[in-house]
Amino acid sequence: MTVESTAARKPRRSSKRTSAAKTPAKAPEGSAPELVQLLTPEGERVEHPDYSIDLTAEELRGLYRDMVLTRRFDAEATALQRQGELGLWASLLGQEAAQIGSGRALHDDDYVFPTYREHGVAWCRGVDPTNLLGMFRGVNHGGWDPNSNNFHLYTIVIGSQTLHATGYAMGVAKDGADSAVIAYFGDGASSQGDVAEAFTFSAVYNAPVVFFCQNNQWAISEPTERQTRVPLYQRAQGFGFPGVRVDGNDVLACLAVTRSALERARRGEGPTLVEAFTYRMGAHTTSDDPTKYRADEERAAWEAKDPILRLRAYLEKQGAADEAFFTALDEESEALGKRVREAVRAMPDPDRMAMFDHIYADGNPLVDEERAQFAAYQASFAEEGE
Amino acid sequence: MAVAKMSLAKALNESLRRALDTDPKVLIMGEDVGKLGGVFRITDGLQKDFGEERVIDTPLAESGIVGTAIGLALRGYRPVVEIQFDGFVFPAYDQIVTQLAKMHARALGKIKLPVVVRIPYGGGIGAVEHHSESPEALFAHVAGLKVVSPSNASDAYWMMQQAVQSDDPVIFFEPKRRYWDKGEVDTEAIPGALHAASVARTGTDLTLAAYGPMVKVCLEAAAAAQEEGKSIEVVDLRSMSPIDFDTVQASVEKTGRLVVVHEAPVFYGSGAEIAARITERCFYHLEAPVLRVGGYHAPYPPARLEEEYLPGLDRVLDAVDRSLAY
């Protein structure tokens, strides 16, 4: 059986998913549902039997605003890298709907474990976007307090954070709290053992965690076919929990599906795998050249599915936003770009002694010794200069 | 009763029991740690008394054990995880080195990672492949980790208490061939710092420095040397990261000679670090180069050869003689 035929197989789903979901750690019968979509690329609203959503015009405008500002921030960061202000940037271009849709499904007391591209999710958590740039500028390796926004540090080693999320979720369950945890990762990370172990642990302990895989089709230059022979969402079934594939360029569907998965976790029914089927429009990072490994036609086909354009088309058709809204948003975007640009340029290099800070919570005599030696060495230059 | 005689294994068990009893956030996790009590029975009876929510049998996945322990620590728990044998830690090595060791620094100190990773280590019990190794240097090389190993029951009891209370990750190497050695444990004593070395035997002619399973060998060597009229001091390092060089230095300044003994391969081993530092600190006190006794640059051999591989009394005494001959 080819991948294509597996993906296209008609599900025997109907109402089974809902009933199966009430039994913890048991996979739904039959195959998982096909791509969940609530808003077509043309901006037409469509219904789905399992994932209904009813948003006010203000909420729709809010999602649009989030996506536009996130894209603007991302574009500014890419430009700053090209100007030499950042050492590297991992762009989220094209993945705004997956991140804003899932991010806006979260409650304040939910906890997020991102990879290194979740700038839109960070935005939804209220993390100041300039905080995300420190590690890319080279002034720190993370630098924010994960507990201030329930948004963990970016994780570079792919898939590692899915285990942290699972452990955190096990703790949430132990505490009897009714919050949930979400772990972000990509299609490339799905090949890592840690992700498989996270699936195992979360299923065995019925942990309240949602695994949100942004399948953006490419792991640097390796296509999804090099990661898996079955659609990624179907992996969940083998571990004993539901998997669902959502149109990752449809912010409404991403919101509805993630909300449902989080609610399931909060009800004590265990993990869910959400595969957001999307596309990374830019490079993996600014160090990479996607023209070497993928065709222009492919990118063009995905451009037609742009998450921002389709919501704009819907807003306009609905009369949910007027010209003044879009004009004001343009101005807000430019102001954000300017703020980010100025903040990065003003970002000071860390104090040279900072490399000895926070290595051990309890302190450490070796670190103290080397810190003192380094300080004395630096001081010797100052004396020479006088 | 505050003072009791017990095996090193029992001391660890009692210490973990006390930790579970004292702090409801302490958890025990690992393969077979529940009903079985661990393959060495270090967690014997703990699940029965503290329940499956505190003493957690895990899937057989070492990266998963450490990775989920990190998540639990981020949630405010204090997990003590068991890696069943030394050679099995490597599937978890990535989580320990790339995540556990660095997260506190990456968050600029805003979060703490109080995770203890217990690893029964070392040879001498006739085990099969991957059950007899001493990988401590691989962990000591990584900033952010504490690496310790007790050599006796009392240290096992108290160092485990300190490891659990530490807000930093601690790699706790348990000398598995000393599990059944008995010693006195004073459960009301006030212990020294976790990283402090101790002088296990005083002497004036030469210093033997060792930790974990080799301390006993060194004490036996010192006793044998005494019969030949040589006065040997034995320093039990107890901690491989950080290392209490002050205590070693004080001893070497007195004796003028140092031999470092460990089971791990000598090449790039902890003996190299100690030799370099002590040479730097004590150059004008040394009567001989710092010598090292340890394993060879070979995979840990099959059990029928391990007596040849492991430093024994004769190899330690040979090094003592070589040092004294300078």
C-alpha cells in the first residue's frame, strides 16, 4: 500500500471518535479522520461533524491580527539576520495558522513546551517577541523565565521537549490540576526516539498532554517521506491514543481541533496527537537554501493556501472587518517591526562574567575558582592599560 | 536508635525512605523499582509503603525516564530515577547532557532541576556486558551536573539525603559490588558537605586517592603496606564533580606522593584531572610524579577476565612501590 492510498483511505469514523475518547488510553476504532478543515483556501466556511466552532467577529479579527503581527515579527527577524544583527533565524512563514490556532486554544494555566520555531505560540502566551531573539543574537541560550508565561525555553535538540512535556503533564495529573500541557515538534522530530518514548509514557500514565506536530513537509532538506511511511497522525493509534490531521493553514480548524484535544486532556482522558498539515514557506533557518532541494511549483501550490489570505477573504465576505481595521493593523505591524528592530540593535552583549552565572543553583567551588581566575585575568588588562 | 549497622544497599533504601517520608514532592522512578524493589532491591518495600504514585514503575526507556523526570522537576517534584545498570545510561545520556545539565543556566537561574540519577556502577560481580562500567568521567566533564559516589554505608545514607535536597541535578554512582558491605550509620549525625572529600586513613609516606568501590581496595593496600613499614594516607574523594582538591592538596603536601586509583580506564579518566591539578598545586611538594591505577583502554572485559582488568591490591601496591622508588 502506498502512502497516498493510506492517506486517502476513507475513514470509518462517524461518531466512534467521540465515544472512544471517553475511554482513557484506548485508540478509536477504525482509522483516524481525514484532514479537518473549517475554512477553505478560498475563504469559504465549511462545517465538520466533530469540530464545530462559532466565533464572534471580534474573535475572528483577533486571530487575523495575531497572524499578521506574527508574520511581521518573523519578517523583521529574517531581515535582521540578513543585516547581521542576528546570527541565525528560524522563520515560521506559512505556519501562522497552526501556531495561532493552537496557541489561542490554550488556557492561561496550560503549559507549553516549544521547539525553536514557535514564535506565534509565544506571541499567544504574551511572551515579549524581543525575548525570543536573545538566543538568535547570541546573548543568551534562552533567557526568559518559563514560569512567567507557562512557556518553556526553546529546545534545539529536536523532540527532547516532548518528554519534558509528558513529565510535566504527569505532574499536573498528580497535582489533581485541570490544566493541560502541549508539546510542539515537527515532522523531522517524529523520527526521534524521544518522541516515541513520549508517546509511550503519556499513554501509559494517561498524561494530560497534546502533541502538536507541525508537519511542514521538510526537515531541512529531508521530505516527510524520509521520516515516515504512514501519515503521521496515524502513529498515535499504535500507542493507544487518538491522532487527528488538521489543515495547518486553517486557523479555525487548528483552534477547534486543539481546543478539543486540550479539553480531552483536562477531562483526564489522556494524550492526543494533532498533526497540523502545513508548509514551511521559507528556509529551515537562514543558513539553509531551499532552492537546492525543492521545486518552485511546490511552494507556489502552497502559496495558494496561505493562512492569512484565506482568513482575510472570509473576514471581508462576512463583513467582519472594515478597511479601517486593516489600515490600523498595517500601522500596528510597522510599529511592531520598528520596536523589534530597535530592541535588537539596543540589546547589550552579556557581561563577560555572565558565563559563570547560574551553572549550579547551589554554587560550585570549581566554577567559583575559574570565575575568580577569569576576573583576575581580565583585570590584568585594565592595569596594563592604565 | 540513631546508630545502626547496615549494608550500603540498606542504607540507600533507608535514605530513600526518609526522603519520601520527609518531602511529599520526592518521587522514585525507574524500571522494576516498584514491586520488585529494583534489581538490587535498593527500593525494596518503598512502593508498598508510599504507593504507585510516589514509587513509579516506568516503561523500559531510559531517555523517557530522565526526560519525564525533567518535566516533573519543572512542575515542582524532586524525582530520584534509577538507571538499572551503568551501561544502560547511554540512551538517557542525551537528556542528561543536553537538557538536564543546562536548563538552569539557560533560564538564567529562574528554574531549578532537582533530579537525582542513581546509577549502580562498576565491576567485580561477574556480570555480562554493559553491567560493569564506570562512566563517571563522561558526566563529570559536563558543567551543570554534580557527580558523586559513596564508598560506605554511612556516606550512602547521607549523600543520598543531600543529593535529593540539592537543587542541582546529581548523578549518583552506587558502587554495586559494595552494596552488601556493612557499616555503621548514624541517622542523626550532621554530615559534611556533599562535595567534601574525607580522609579515610591517615598516613605520612604517600597518599592514595580513590572513590566508590576503590576506597576499600586502597584501605586494604594501606593496611598491607603498613606491615612493610609504609604509612599510607587514603583520601575518599566522594565527589567527582566538583572535586575537593583542597583536601587532596593538604594530604599531598604532607606525604609528597600521590597515587590515584579508579576502575574506569586511566586514559582521559578522573585520575588525569586529579594528577594535573595536584601537580599544579603541589609541584614543589611532590617527591614523585602523580601515578594512576585504573582500567585499560579496552572495553570492559568478559567477567572471567575482570580480575585482571580491575585494580586490585597488588596493582595498587605496585604503584605505591614505584612512587616511593623515585
